[in-house]
Amino acid sequence: MGINHFQEKRTPWSEFFFIKALFAFGALLAWQWLMRLLFLGLVGNPELWWETQSHAWRMDASMASYWFALGLLALLLPGKARMWGLRLGLFALISSGLLLAVSDAEFWVLWGSRFNAQTLHYLAYPRECLASLNLGQMTGIALLMLISALGAYTISARMSLGNSTPWIPWGLSLIMAFFLARGGFSPTPLQPSSVYYSTHPLRNAAATNGTWNFFFILSQQRYKPQLQAWKGEPEAQFYFQQDSGASPIWVQANRPHVFLFILESFTAQFSQVFSDGRGLRNGKSEMPFLDELALQGLRFSKTYACGDRTDKGLAAILAGYPGQIWQSLLNEPERFRHHRGLPSVFKDHGYRTHFYYGGDGEFSNTAAFAQAMGLDSIHDESTFSTLFKRDKWGLVDADVLQSLGSSMGRVQDANPQFITWLSLSSHEPYRVAELDPGFSSSWDQMDRYRASVRYTDACLRSFFTQFQKAAWFQQSLFIFMADHGRDIETGYTYVGEPSFFQIPFFVWGPALKEEFKHQETRGVFSQADLPNTLLAGMGWEMLHNPYSRNALKSGFPHVAIWHTEGRMGLMDSGSFVQGQIEMAPTMPQQRLRGIENDLWNRIESGKW
């Protein structure tokens, strides 16, 4: 019983489908490697090829899997359509690889970046794009298209497809392609920063698969809205600080340890101190310990988040970035590496900088952004002890805080520490709610959310109780701020309402000067004001970013802005207004338009 008999039976495993599929996948993977070599050769650094290959394999395998899955789907086409489908797929594979490798090299030489969201925005103006090309570039594009067409035809002519598709191996191959395409079995799919490994921009750019990067931008990015200035439109100067008077220094001058605790989804509506009480149940705070600390420290009564997601909150807190009405800054690594972050200033003053997070640091480029902002030591799910339990999102807050406190006790360095902790347990699906003494299986999501906030608050109480007598604790300053608010299903907290964006913000600690303890600062503040408020309080030079203002300086404008997808809002002491991008010509909405035009001009020019 030979091979011919096996094939004649047309079993589900006939025609050596797996062997052919494995060969096809290997060829697709090799094509990704060849395009990286072409890119590096064109930018003049082909010697980096082998080094970057060792870090790029996950993204290369992902892109090869997408092409492989497309080929599998083409096998479903009948008759001659199957061959033409494969030819079109091969043409797309070859042409996109060549064009992106060549254009990425050109962009890198000119701008120091690969294809990005801003480049895609320019493609909305094809006439201007074509006008910017010289004859040699247009000839080169035509030549690449010709090579792609000839290559697709030649390869397809040598392919033997057979007359039938063995369904079992075909289905198994498609499932395998799906898992490889998303980056493996990790709960977190691939992100652009997943292949970043160096502080050298070209190495990270070369490790990024050019075609994968292109399709990621197509699927994820949002671009500049059509914002033309109106005649008589006010500028954004009303938002910026005008007074040049003195600013108080409210931190003791002995270079204290500084802890910046960023609280996941902690809405001000759960606090007795920061809200009007409408969001409380039976008048009880869901964060009683934090309320105690806030009353003892320096609190900012009406602070508003810059957006509705953690990535937007991190950009505001660590970089003073006010947000934007398209994609978050964290989804644009090419841009965020040009921003100077709050931790980098502490580094300049001799601090050691750390970032603690119980989840996956690759998620939404969180770890890459933290490093770009100046947080050198990254502690995420992959670095903590395997003795700690993990759920779908990572480690619970109690374990991360325990690790953080224990690490401080082991510090032998004479340099002060700047530590940022991003909490996690109050993130959906709120698994820690099951640890609540009153937990019931009948609880809905809002019950679980409230319990998760209580859990993190209790974890902080335990942390402070355990370490409050430590020597390092007595020389510390603690800053508390939420990453964003949340709708608590009350009717006045849905997205777009001021109460949705209101978050707790206060400073506490032995290093806070006595005259600033038990103080409330009234008025409207923005989440992005934290960096320069803290730096001014330390008596240091502030970030050159007008959207991060010193909240304790005289002449503070008491205005805050927020951004969500496609719309923005403004709060001041006497009014609130929000609008879509196509805003009506009312005076308050013109102020929004003035801010958005100002922000876009700064993004385009890179001047902050």
C-alpha cells in the first residue's frame, strides 16, 4: 500500500498538506527576515540584522501567520478563482513588503521614524503626496510594482494546488495561524513595544516588522480631525498660566523618597471627601482609608481626568499630556519618546526610578512608555516571584504592595527613590470582589466594582500599617491620583458628564511641610497638572509643557479639559461644555476648538 493508494483514498490527510503548509509558512517567515535586511541595508546598518532578528521573531511569526491564514482562505475559492486569489495574495505580500521596507528607510533617514499615524494622515492628500515625489522615486515605485507582479505570477505558476482541500489539516492550520498571529497564548496580544529591547531607536525600529506596523496603524490609529481656525476664534491662552509670581515650595528640602500611586478606575464619586455624596451607598465611602489620608494631607478638591482610559491617564500623569480626540499617546511610540517625563526630572536630581505594575507591561505599551518617561526599573507580572498568585490580569494589589515595601527595606543605595505604582485589582472583571466579607454570588458588576475599590483601599491601609515605622517611610512623600473615572450607573456619571471624569488627587506624607497639611485647595484642576505642580513643590525647574500647570501658583486659571474618541469637554469654575469635533460656533465651544488647534499645532511642530 504505497503513497498513490493513500492519496487515491482522499483521506483528510492526503496530498501531504501539512508538509506543504509548513514549507509555505517557512517561506513567508523568511520573507519577513529578508525585508528587515533590506530596510537595514538601505539605512546603512545591515550589521544589526542578526541582533534584531533574535528579538523580532514573535512579530515576524505573527505577520507570516496573517499571510498564511489569507492563503488558507484562498483555498476555499472554486476552480480558477483559487489560483487568482493566491496570485493577488502573493502580489500584496511582495509589494507591501518591498514598498514598506524602502519607504520606511526613506522615512527613517528624513524623520527618524518608520511609517506612522502622521504618515497615514498625509496619504489623505494624494495630490500633495505625488507632488512631493521626484521622477526617480516614482520610477522606483513603478519598478517595485512590476517586480511584485512578476514575482507573484512566477511563484503561483510553480504551485500545485490539487483539486480538493483536506478539511481537518486545513482547519488545524488555520487555528495555529490564529494563535501565532496574536502573538501566542498570552492573554495580551502583540503590541508595537513587544519587540523593543534597546534604548537605541534604530534597533527597536528594525525589530518591528514593517508590514505588521503598517496594518497595526491602519487598525488602531485615529488622525487629526478637520479643525480650521474660524475668523475671530479665541486662542488657547485662556487655558495657560499667565501669572509669573512666586510659587510655594511645599516639600521638605531633604530630597525625600517620592511615591506616586496611580489608582485604577478610582472615581471621586466613591469618596466622602471628593464628592457630594450622591454616589455613596448609605453614606459610606468605598475608600475610607484614602479619605482619612486626604483629610490629613494636601488635597485638590475638583480634579478631572484627561480621558477615559488608563493609557490616557498615564500620559497625563507622567508627561503632563492633555490627551487627544483620536488615539492615545501610548499607542504612538514614535511620538511619546520625544516627550520628557516627570520621572526623568527626578533622575536628573539623583533619584533612582522604578515602575510597579501587577499586569503585563506590554499591554498598551505601558512599560515602554514608562521607560521613555524615565522610569528605569520596570517591575511587572513577569518579574515578580512565582509564589504570588495570578489571575487573568496579573497579580493582586496586596502582593505588589508587599513586594514594593520589601524592596524599599532592602535598598542599600544612598540615593532617594522615585516609585510609581499603577494598581490593578479594581480593573474588570473585579475578581478580588470575591474576597469581600459580604460577597454574594448575586452581585452584579457594580457591586463587584465597589468591592474592588474597597479591596485596594484596604491593601493600602495594610501597607501603611506595616511599613509606617520604617526609616525610609519617615522620609517619604506620597501622591495619590486615579488614572480615570467611571460611570457608576447613577444617571449623572455617564461618559461626557463632569462627574465621570472627577478623580481623587491629594498629597500626604512625613515629607509634606506642616503648613500644607490638613489643607484643601479649591477650584478646578486637570490631571495633567500633577507633574509641574509636584516639580514646583520640590523647588525644581518644571517641564516645558504649558498643558501641565502649577496648581498652587497664583493666577491659576482653574480650567480643565478632557478628551474621548471624537469629542472633548471643558470644565471651569462656573460652567461645563462638551462637543463633538464638528462644533457649533458658540463662544464656549470656540474655546474648545482653540485648544484643539493649539494642541495639534504642537503635535505637528514637536514644540511644547
